[in-house]
Amino acid sequence: MEYKINNGTVKIFAKDKKQTVNFVNSYIVNIYEDDGKEREPSYAVSENLHVFNDFEAKFDNNFLFLSTDKLTLKIDEDLKISLYDKDGFLLCEDYDGERKPFIRRGDGDFNSGEGHKLEKDQEKHKVEVLKRMFGNEYFYGLGETTGHINKKGYSYIGWNSDNPSPHTENFKSLYKDIPFFITLREGKAFGIFFDNTYRSYFDFGKENSNYYYFGADGGHKNYYFIVGPEIKDVIENYSYLTGRTPLPPMWALGYHQSRWSYSPDKRANEVAEKFREEKIPCDVIHLDINYMDGYRVFTWGLNKFNNPKEFVKKLKHNGFKLTTIIDPGVKKDEDYFMYKEGVEKNYFALNKDGSIYENKVWPGDAVFPNFLRTDVRSWWSEKHKLLADTGVLGVWDDMNEPASFEGQIPEDVVFKDDNGEIKFHSEIHNIYGLLMAKSTYEGMRKASNKRPFVLTRACYAGAQKYTAVWTGDNHSIWNHLKMSIPMLLNLGMSGMAFCGTDVGGFQFDCTPELLMRWVQVGCFTPFFRNHSCIYTRDQEPWTFDEKTEEVYRRYVELRYKLLPYIYNLMKEAENKGYPALRPLFMHYQDDEETYEINDEFLFGEEILVAPVVIQGAKKRMVYLPGGKWIDYWTEKEYEGKNYYIINAPIDICPMFVKSGSIIPGYPPMQYVGEKKIEEITLDIYKGNGNYSYYEDNGEDFKYKDGEYNLYEFEMKEDSAKVIISFKNIHRGYGDGAKTFKFIVHNVNAKSIAVDGETHFVSIGNDLIFNLSAKDEALVRIIKG
């Protein structure tokens, strides 16, 4: 074995094999099978990563050891790899053998292979990596997949797919391909990101309990180890590698209402006015495909929306922001500007003979932009000015798997790159949605100079830099409500921090009970939208009975109260990559009881949510991890590391706040921007804890130049007193809150001493007082 080190890269030569090892930082190392050709750039990995040279190389007893202060790779003469953490614990190693599926399809003798029919994902793939299965692993991530939160025993195919059938646990592919997973074993975590855009395969011990594997139909063996030991470390470093979700505009974190389709404009205005009449907060109306002229993208159907600017202006006057759908399929029409321009400049995907590839989607015969090329993306990006000039603030990218009506797009359809080199659809398919979303984000940012809101159905790893996601065409069935929780948790761990579902379900008819229970989940998802399909029953909250509307309103109002808390979670997503929705084990990794909980989640670190996802249930079992937890509704205190039966009537979603938490809240509002926020309420649940509160103008990028405020709150408690302090860490935003209103729950105070200006004090079961948002203050509460 020989090796050479150059600028953070180790090239290893052994027998007839070559392998490249590249360190990204002390936590991340890239393994790449070198075929001698120039390495192509990644569509997922962030640009301008620093060269990392702080590692050691040592050859000992026929093994090459490559080490940072966080990990060690041990490589043998066959280039088999073992990964160890900083303490020498074996995290992962190559499987010393070949794939040998245990699964049989049909009858016959196994050894002879007679009657042994393999499925597509069991066949031999061009690229395969097998890792030893120790037997006590848990697997998480892989983006949008069906089934339980723990993927052990399941297999999946990475191929963005539009399948309208109700997805169940046997679905191997959905709309997104995010080839990243986290392994947890004996309390230690690491991640693997398989950066390969071809159809890929993941088997977590389903075909053989001795190994798990990942592979692809083309491309290279190219993957990254990301060590922990904490899952938080893995997520933070994976998002460092592939990018983090930018801070969205505040209004995009409000409530969204959608349907296929609010058309004509009269219908959309009726829905908007009804929200204000019923006093159900709402910020965003979505327009599905029927607003366009014959489904021609970047147009308005003037027979339905005869004055788009006035229509958007009226919505804006009532506090609504408009999001419009855009599909990639461009109608084949010689008189249509998008088609004419694209043909003239050769912007569309081609057949192998050089002719333009055609298929059918909503506008009928259609062609597909070649987003692989920079000039095509720029062209598409600039067209968003047509929407922005009308007043549109958000864009919803759909059908971008890319979907088609006359069979799947053939894998030999041609996409030429910037250098004119031919790339086939087999390589481009999984990144098509990512490249479209990037184009959309850049176009809306340039057109408005504001933070864009982009929503996409299909994507690849790294898309979180540009877009929010939803889980596609779900159905109004209880199983899809139940499945949405592990799906969203795994999406969040896979980098997609800004995610949600269609509340109430898209297909079929929603029932009142299902809608009430679904809004109790949607209230906590970063993207919060009710969306339903044409020809299904109306799904706006007032179209059901009074009880349904009352419960719906209650949880949308709770969402708006918690907006500053959610906004701070999204700032943490931008800073560290942490999702807002988190599995319990993300903060309680030493507690094995949390490893396979599918129907609870943490909302940030401070709030635990245990929704009801079973029809007719009025009670449910809740597991609370270590520490003390306070019931949000009753303020009853519970000791953690225990299971409890909790009452959950139809209007209650069980919620618990961790002792020592500080939760910021807004006053009641109907939409973001309705009123200037002069005062922030801080609900304080006594104990020991701290909280950083961030605020800015919520709409543009001035915060990157220092126009923001950051406060640090701290609380300490003993048997006799509670001490609360806050400091202004950074003050660059002059229109922030003027006062903080503190509500200390269940303190039974005897007296209070305040350093700083005090506006109001009320001593009772809860202690309420106001302080001006100055540089710092200290409050001493003597318990009764």
C-alpha cells in the first residue's frame, strides 16, 4: 500500500485499486473511489469549504491510520475501512463478504437459484458499499420515507417519484431523494451521506442481518462519514457540509390556506374575507394551477383573474400574502413566450437524436427546461419577476420530480451541461427539483430584495439552502396523520428544517375529528398549510361544524402566540442546522426509551408534544424523558423518565414544557404585520435554564449586517427563591420590543425585588411583571 498527502487529501494505492480520502473538518471525512477521471462537482455539498489539514497519517502493521481529534480511519491493504471515534470505539466497518440476500421470491431450491426472483433493489448495482451490522443499531434520516422513525429492517430506493396512490410502509420511493442517514449504536451516533444522484438503494438489514448497504445504478463510490458522538453533532456537521435553511420571512411561519383550486379571483377573495370574518389567523393564500392561462407557467388566466395586480393588492390590504404554483413543464405552443424563447435558445431537454423531448403534463404537450445549465436557470430565475411585479411573495414548485403523464421520462433523455457534455436523465432526475428550487429562490430574491418563500415537492440533499418542503400528496386518512410524524422528524434530521404536511390531507374527504387532530400537529410544524384536492369536500375550518372551527381556531391562535419561539428555532436552524421538530432522542440520547417513539416529538428543546393520532382516542400514553415536565394546559408537574396516561379530549393536544424553560410569545393577531409588537411575553416555568431571544424585522437581509437584537435570559432556582436575569447581547434593531412581560408560573411568591424599571407587579399563583427591554435586569423572587 502506498499513499500521498496533498492539501487535505490522501490518495491511496493498493494492488489495482485507488481511493481518495479527503477531510472536510475534524468530524467529516469523504471516501471517494478514484477512477482517474476529473472529479465532478457536487450538487449538494456547499461551495467554498475550507481545506482541512489538521490530521495525522501513520502506517503500522499493514494498516494505514488517518486521524483527527474526533475520528480515526483504519484502512487495510484491500482498502477496507473501519471508523473509530476519538475514544477508540468502533463505529462502523466494511463488511468482509459479498451481498447474499436471505429474501426469496417464489419457490425452488435456494442454492440453485431456481425460482429465486430478485427485486430491483436486490440486484447487483454498479456502486455498492456494504457495512457490517452489529445487531444493536438504530437507523434514522433518509429524508422523506414511509414507515417508522427507525429504519432498521426496511429498504428504500432513492428515486424522486410522483405516485398518487395512498402511500403505505411498502412504498420504497416518494418525492424526495436525500441519501443521508444516521446510525445510533450503544449511545454513539455517526452519519453517512452517499452523494450520488443516480437511482440509489438503501437496505438496513432487510435482505441480510449481517450487513446493511447503500448503492447506486451509476456514478462513483462517494460518501462522507460524519461522527458525533451526539446526534446533534452529526446534524450540525451534515448541514455544514450541505448547507442550512436560511431564516425565512416571519409571515411564512404563519398559517397558509390552499386548495386545488381557488379560482376565479372572486373565490380566493371569499376565502380570504371569511378568515377575517371568522377571526381565524391566516397569512398566506396559495393558488394552484387553475390561476394560469391554460396551465402556461408565468401567466395569469385573465378570464379568471382579469386584474392580477388589483387582486393581489386587495389581498395585501387584508393582510394576506400570495403564493402561486409553478410547474417545470412548458406548454408546447408556438405563440407562447416561454416555449418560443426556450426553443430559440435550445433551453429544453433533448432526445438522443437532438430533437426536443416532449411528454404530457397539465398543459398537454410540454417540454422541460434543462436546469443543469447555468444560463437556463438564470432565464427561468428572471421570469419570476413577472410574478413579483404582480405582488406575489411566495412560489410553490410542483411536479418537479419531474412528473409526466405519458410514462416516466426515459433515463436516456439528454441534459447537456455548461460545457456541452451530455448527461442523461438517469443522472439528473434526482437533482432536477433541487436545481429548479435554486433558480426560484435566486429569482425571487433578486426580484424583491426580500427573503423569498419557496416551497418544493421534489428535491435532493442540499435543497434546504433554497426551499421549504412538504410531504406531497397525502390523503385524508388516519394512517397518514400518524405516518407524518416520523416522516417529518426524519426530514428534519436530514437537513430539511422547514417542512410540513398538507393539514387535513390532500386526497379524499377529511372528517371533522381528523381535521381537529391534524391541526393539533400542524400547529407545530414549521410549514403550516391546509391543502386539499379538487373534487374533494371543502376543507376550510368553517365548512365543518362549530366545534371543529372552534378547535381549529384555538390551535391556529396558539401557533401565532408561539411565532417568536418558532422564529428563534428557525434562526437556530440557520446557525446550526437543527430542525424545529425533533425526536426525543436528539436531546435524550442516553435514554433508550426514546429511540423508537413515533408519535411524540420535541418542538425545540423546551416543549414536548404528544398528539392523538388514533381515531376516537380520548386518552393516550405519553413518555416523558428525564427532568420535570409541566402540563401546558393544567400546569400539573410530572417527573420524567416515566410513562403516563394523559387525558386528551378532542380539543386537547397533550403538551408539556420542560422545567426551567422560558417561552416567548406574541399578543393575539390575525396576521404577521397586523400590529407593531411592542411587548413580548415570556412564560417562565421555574427551574434552572436559559434562553436566547432573537428578533429582527422579519422580512429582509438587513440582519446579516447587524440589524437585530439578541437577549440572553437565565433562571436559577433553589428551595427559597427564583432569580431571573437578562442581558442585551446585541442591539442593532431599533424597532424591537420595548418591554418584556414575565409570567412566572406556579411561583407562590412572598416578595419580589427588581433591579430595573418595573411597570406592573401582581403576586398570586402566577407572578406577572413587566420590564423595559434595556441592557440588563435582575429579578429576585422570594417564594411564599
